Amino acid sequence: MKILCAPTSPYSSKVRMAARYLELDVIEIRVDTNTGPAILVDNNPLGKIPTLLTDDGQSIFDSVAIMHYFDRLKGKKLYPSKNGKRTEAEILEALCDGICDCLLAIVYERRFRDEEKVHQPWIDRQWKKAVSGLNHLSVHLPKIGKRLHGGHFALAATLGYLELRFKGQWEADHSELIAWGREFQRKFPAYGELKPQVGG
């Protein structure tokens, strides 16, 4: 299998961590979505990452779809088996992905608009949503048990992206999340290698 991904992408990070955790044999192919490479647009009409190319020629896109594919592939080892616990994990993953949506909206607004056209109220609105999500997570910290699940990887990827793109803007109010990240890395040592980073 091949994962089309980028080292800075939190969604790529999430599926890369899950693949490593599940000991899947995957090849990571770094792509630049801004250039629209053929290997990406030919396999994902949206031209987005991550995109998974399976050994039987199927392309799977959207990180959640990839995570659920991994779960089925490995015999339900990526999400809890009990319905209630699975729902909790899926909600956690959705919340973290939603926070990342807001953070990327801010990054793109600043990166792709001329400085005089950057719309600060839009940035403020997205940041308010992200902070609201982080506040919720700080109060409802997910427990790390014997097994990790998709929600854990989503949260770890989110924290890695915050560290990469928003350093110094969130840590003071979210020491609980920083402690959670350290606990996650003890459980999953490959985090340092697979979290969002420039050139990682």
C-alpha cells in the first residue's frame, strides 16, 4: 500500500501513526498538493491528502475513511469493539479533525492572500472555534489505556500541528493537553518521528 501524504499535514500524520501502530506495510509518498501531481489527482478527484492506494488498485481518500479501512483490514484493532466506546473514539476523532480544519483555515488565509486582503475577523472566528475545542478536550481528556485508538491518533496529530504552526499561542492555557501529549509519546515512541513537522 502507498500513502500519499505531506509531513506537515495533521491528517497525514494521523493515518501514518495508525499505520505504524497496526504494523501495516505501507510506503509513504510525499506530495505537494499545490502542484497537483498526477499521482494524486488521478487517484483523488479532490486532490487532497492523505490518499491511500491499496495493493488491489483502490484509492481511499479522507483520513477518516482510511482509518476505518485500516480498522477493517486489521480485524477491528484501531477502534474499540464496544459500541459506546467506539462512538466516544469517533467523536474524539471528529472533534480533533474539526479543530485542525479551523487551524488550517487560518494558515491558508495568511499564506495565500495578500497581506492587505487577509480577513482578520475570519481568522478570529476560526481561532475561537479551535480554542473552544481545546478547552473541551482539556476538561474531557481521553484516557490512554492498554490500546490506542483512532481518536488518540487524531488528538496527537492535532497537538503536533499546534506545536508546528501555533507555537506560543495555546500552551499556557492547556497544560493538561501538553501532559497528555507526553503520555501519548511514552505509549507510542514513534510520535516524534510521525507528528506534523517540516520535512519530517
